[in-house]
Amino acid sequence: MAAEPGRVMLVHTAEPGSTSAERLRLLASWATSQHVPRPARGVTGRPPSRAA
């Protein structure tokens, strides 16, 4: 972070075993289950050609 003057990183945690900790775990599980990689698409909306 020292290389980026003016930038700040805040980190928050929840008390282990608390309702907040459980909700954060649930939120994290949604984020990981929602990530579905898709192929890159060109301007036409079709995947890029695989020219050799």
C-alpha cells in the first residue's frame, strides 16, 4: 500500500460464532457459487475465432 499514496485498506471481521460471522459465511458462499466463467466475446457477440 505504501506504493499507492492516498489509498487505504480497511478490514473488518466478525466475532467467531456470532450471527454476523454466520451471515458473512453465507454471503461468501453466494459469491463463490455465482462465479461462472464465460468465454470472451467480440464486438459481434460471438466468441473470438481460434485462428492457428
